[in-house]
Amino acid sequence: MRNPTTALLLLLAIPACAAAADAAEGKRLVEANRCENCHHNVTMGGAKAVYLRKDRRVTTMEKLVSQVSVCNSQLKQQLFPEDEEHIVAYLNQAYYHFPAKK
């Protein structure tokens, strides 16, 4: 018979590993959902300009999380919360470089 405490710890660890944000998956989702096409239309220029402009709205990790959620909702992308987390991880890695949330 196995140790029930060990089995419980393993079960609790699985969702934590599965829920880890993956920047590569976030990049794939940004490309698959054509997020930058909308950004191009907003800036009337380079799609990435929305991330790089000096007067950008996103100035903290919390605002980045919120903005990704707003885009998902307004554009009816029907992304899962973990998809939003992947996108946040990608955008932060590629453009924003905010400290990791603790």
C-alpha cells in the first residue's frame, strides 16, 4: 500500500505544474488569434508599436493581466484563463519585462 500523504502531495503538485504560464504558448496564441492585426489597426502603424509606445496604458504587471483579459472579453476570443496567463507571460517576456509576481 502506498503512502497516502505522498499521493496527496503528488496530486496537489500536478495542477501547479500544469498551470505554469508558458511564454512560447502565449506567443502561439497571440499569432493564432491575430492579436497584432487589431493592434495594427489601433496604431495605424507597426503592430508591435502598441507595446512599445511611450504613453502605453500597461505600466505594471497587474495592468498587463487586466488588459489581456479586456481584449479577450471585448473581442470575444473565448480564451481560457490559463491561455490569458500564457499570453501575459509572452508579452511580459517580449516587451514589458515586469518583475515576476510573487
